[in-house]
Amino acid sequence: MTTPPGDDPLVRYTDAGLARPLPARLLAARREVMAAVRELGTISDAVLTRPWPWKGGSEEEIRYGFYRIGEAFELAAIDAARVLRSAGVECGRAADLVGPATAARWDLQGLLVPLADAVWDADPGGVEWTVRQTLGHVIISQRYYGVGTAWWQKQGYRADDHDLPARVPEAIWDGLPSEEAEAEGTPADIRDRLDEVLDRSTELLAGMPEDRLGLGSRWSGFAVDLGFRLGRWSSHLREHTVQVEKTLVMLDYRPTEVQRLVRFVLAAWGRAEAVVYGSDGASEAVDPLVDAAAGARVTATEIAGIARG
């Protein structure tokens, strides 16, 4: 688990005994996936039709290497789900609600990873945000979703309680970074920060007992239950993924085929990770993802070598 700052409200308002640290093997598999993506990103559209002697037999285009990696991730999702079923493991409703957020996160990362650094700060005109500003908002919002949800679940209000507070006390946010601070650093720094904030929220809230999900809270002034707040993580990420796409259109940015394929690969990984994200027990369910990630790196290295050759 990521080491929190002192007096972190996300820690203060959650139960340490319910924490679900992400498996170290899953984090290692992510590193393999990102290493594969870096290799894939070196390939140009012009060489996608070069032959790839897949399995040492009939030749396919190296373009298929991208799709093959995506297929392997999709198979890993199926196999991981089967392991969980066979072991009789129920991840719990909170983890089920949070799972789609990692799928949304990796799709967004697939859009961001290929972008040149200069694109992050390019002004789309008018009052529209840059990519960097959008990501600052995404990160601080996820941090607030985590802290706010933690505070609400600690209060124990019913969803229909007439005394339901109008908002989280302002003092709860004291000491948290500003939206501008969340957007500081290199694009790689910002992407890592997004991962860190989402993962910490998941580690501390995905084990929330199901009976707490019906407790009362607020979102945009509306009375909602905590299950709504957890389910909102993924749609908020999707919402701002669309915003980044619109920003790129305003910048007349046109992704290459390879960049589109990199996004496909990371989105497929995200769907696989969603099966085990926030789960507790049955660590063998991570095995298919670990194997698929290692295979992805081998395939990426192979086809990138052909592309260079």
C-alpha cells in the first residue's frame, strides 16, 4: 500500500482491518505491461504490415501482435474470473462497484501514454482546459471521492435521514493538495499520481462491508447512498476521458494507428485487472494476469525488433 501522509483523512476515517493492499504480483505485472507498451510505442505505422512469423509457422503482420496481446488479456480476464468462482470467492459489492474504475483508468492511460509532452500543455482555445488541467481535476476529484466516501461511511447516517449534512465539513480537506498541485510535474509524474490516488482509494474502501453501502451521503447536493459514490468513480474517469478526446480534436491532434492500438492494449489490460481489483483472497486469480503480462512483453519485444530490423 502507498505510504500516506501524516493524519491522512482517508486513513483516519477507514478501518485498517478492512484494508485490501493490491497484490505485489499485480503491481509487478503492471510494470511488465508498461514495458511492453513502451516497446510497442517505438513501432511506426509504416511497418505494421511487415511479416511476423507467429508461432514459427505462417506469417502474420506485426500489426496482429497488438491484437494478440489484447486477446491474451481478455483470456486472462476469463481465467481469473473462473479461478474466483472455483475458489468460491466473493469479492464483495464494494469491490464490484470499484472494479470498473480500473478499467476506465487504463483506457484513459492508453489515451495519455502516447501523447508527446508538448500536447499536455497545448492551449485548445477559449476557456477549455489543457490536458494537464483536466488531469489535475481528475486526480483531485478522485482524492476527494475517496476521502469524502471515507468520512460519510464513518458517520453512519441513513440515506433517508432528515439530519443528513449538506456537505462534508470543509476542514476535512485541509492539507490535501490543490488541483494545480495535482497537475504539476512531467506527464509521467501525473499519470503515476493518478494511479496512486485511485489505488489508495481502492485499497482502503474496497473492503467496505455491504451493509455500509446503503448509508447516506451527498453528491452534488443530492442525497445518495455510498454505493452510488463508489460507482461514480468509473463514470467520472470516463467523463474526462471524453473531455481529453474533445481537447485533442480541438488541437487537431490525430493519433496514429499504433497509438490507437496502444490504447486498445491498455484498455484490454484494464478490463482484465477489473476482475481482481479490490478483491481479497484467492491470490491465484492474479496468476492469469501475471502470465499474460509476461507474454505481452515477449510479444512486444519480438515485433518491435522486427519493426526495427
